[in-house]
Amino acid sequence: MKVSNKKNIEAIGTLLLFLIPTNLIIIIWYLLVLKKTDVVFFSFLVLLIIIAFFLAKLRYTEFENSGYVVTIKKKHPLRADSFVFPVLEFPIALLQHSYLKGNTIYLNITTSESEKLYVFRMSLIGFNSKQRVEILTSLIETLKILKE
């Protein structure tokens, strides 16, 4: 089962991509037509930098549960590469417990050799409530099947 917030993140990316040329037009208009640099000019310049920063940091998350392995990948929506290394990938048998808290899912994973407990957090920003429940129920159901 695959769950992704790609559509929501792409919509945000499209909005940010629209705001960059709009902001540039306003900045150029201030420089060429009004020929002044005041507080409004610098505020649009700072806004342009903030938009570019958020666009650079924008990532969508893809959660995949094949029944035996859980894979979590993050990818930038403007990146053309088709292959992305997973951020987190582990056998479902190592999962001890998973729960939702706010916009974050917590995964408690025990390693097979040292029995040490690791807690991984995955932000679910951009996922709707139905997708969040889908992720959690797929983990719980798969874990129940493997323990039987």
C-alpha cells in the first residue's frame, strides 16, 4: 500500500512558483519605474528570499507498506530523478509500536541484534486525516498478521 502527500505539496509548490515571478515583477517595477528603495521594496525582497527558501525545502513524503518492509521516501516535487533513496526502510517485524500524535507518526523499532529501541518520527504535514489513519491501520494490521 502506498500513501503520498504529493498532490498537496505540488499545489503548494505551484503557488510558490507563481509568487516568485509576481514578486520579481513588483521588485523590478519599484527599481525601474518608481526608482526608489523604501521599506516596501525591502519587504518584497525579503519575501522573495523566504519564498525561495521554502521552495528549496519543500518535500513530499511517500509511505509504502509492502507487507514485509516499510519504506518512507522524501522527494522534491521539481526534481526529475526517478530513483530516490529511502529516508527510512525497515522490516515490519522489527516494529514494536506505532502511534499518531498531532501531525507526527512515531515508530518504535527494535534492532534484531542488540534489542535496542529506536524511535523514529515522521511528519505527516500535507497528509489528510484519512491518509493518516490509512498509514497507521496498515502498520497495525500488518503487524498483527505477522505476529499470528
